[in-house]
Amino acid sequence: MIDHRTKFHVNRMCRALSVNERGYYKWLNNGGRPKKWQPLLAEIHRILDEEPDNDNYGADRILIALTQRGIMTSLSSVRRAMRKGNLLKPNRRNPDGLTKADKKSMRPQNLLKRNFTAKAPNEKWLTDISQVQCKDGKLYIAQVFDCFGGEIISLAMDTNMKKELCISAVEAAFKLRNPCSGVLVHSDAGSRYTSDAYKLMIGKHHAVQSMSDVGKCYDNARMESFFATLKKEKLYRINTAKLTVKQVKKIIFRYVMIYYNRKRISTVNPGGWPPTVYSEKSAVACTAA
């Protein structure tokens, strides 16, 4: 249009090209420079393209990723750019409600009391169980979560939700970490966690058992939050009902132990470091001190 302004009136060219005349003059006065959100959106796309599962990142994690790359901006600018690029997504959550309290059992006290912070690894562990519908039946998932850094220490998966599944997850965590005596292991009030076999296992490792009050899901909120993340970011997007248990097991293991633990930006840890990376860096810092 600039090249033909001497031959044709701008108004006629805008109508012929279906261009807004006011918008054309605004672009012309701006010198054809891109708007501030455009290069920011391009950088956001580069971040999302680094890992297939990064497309779950919201504005908070994108801001951390940009900061890690030396790009200083604001959360509102990130949201604006993501909105322009249709990258903002609504939250989804669908709790399973698997917990069935055993009213006849002697339940341990709630020693955690919704304090999910920890000063060091192996100070406080959380555990829970959830389910996923697959083509050939239900898959049950149990895991152990370290409150320091948010790392998933161990995973156990099976087609039943018996106490052995929960015991297996916690046993694996003890074998992997070999913590000192006194680690607090918190769970909900389900019958699997009040069973004699589970209590004996906790005692064998010189750990301290803590348990949520009945019907109080917020007593294990960080664990519930992990399950919500796993389902929202991965499982709800692949339609597990069309996949076999074996296939879903592999997907969950890869997402949790490789991506979630080692690559996914954390909005909780300083610097946005993924759980395992943060724990490793903290260990080095403690050794140096």
C-alpha cells in the first residue's frame, strides 16, 4: 500500500484489501514495529516447544521460565501475550473420592496439621491413592511425595487398591531414600492406612505415622494437588479409557518420574527448579556449607 499511495487513494486500497483504514494509519505511525506482546509470545512458544508436556504451563510457570532466560517482564504481560495467542486454559478437576474410613480401627493423630513445609528432605512424606479408568479395567496409583521440593519419591501401580499397593509405594520410598529415624509419613484415613500390616511397616522403618481427619481432604491438600495436576495435564488429555493398563502405566511413570520430577517448572521451589533438581542443588549447597 505504501508503494501505491501516489496512484490510489488509501481509502480505496483499504476497501479493496479488506483492511481497516484506522488500523493501517496506526501501523504506519508505529513504523511497522511489532507490538510488545508479539516478541514475548514468540519466546513463550519457544518455551512450550521445548518439551511436549510444557503445553500445560500456565502464566506463572511461563513467567519463571522467562526469568530463567534473563527475560524480565510482568505476570500481567505474560497473561496478555498468552491470551493473544489463545494459550490460557481453564482449570479442570475431578476428585475421585476413593477414601473409605475404617471407623473400627485406632487411627493415628493428625501430626502434620496442614503444614506442608519442610526444611530438609525426608522430613515429611505424603502418600495417597487414586484411580484411572483404562480400556481393560481400572488402574490404581499410590505414591510418596516429599514435602521438601515436592519430589515424587516412589510410584506403585496395580489393578486393585488393596493395602499391599500402598505398602509397596512406601516401602519403595524407604529403600530409595534410606532416611534416618523419625520421618513423618502422612496419609488419609482410609482403611489401607489403618491396617495392621501398614502400621507394622511404618514401625519397622522407625517412622512416625500421621493421618488426616475423616472427611477432611484439605488435611492432605498437597497430595490432592499432585493428583489434580497429573490428571489435568496428562491423563484427561489422552483418553485413558481407550488405552490398556500397561500403556497407561508407562505414560504415568514417564510423566511423573522424568517430566514432573526433573523437567517441569515448579511454582513452589525457589528459582522454579523442578523437584529433583531443587533437592540435588540443596544437597550440594548443604555440603558446601
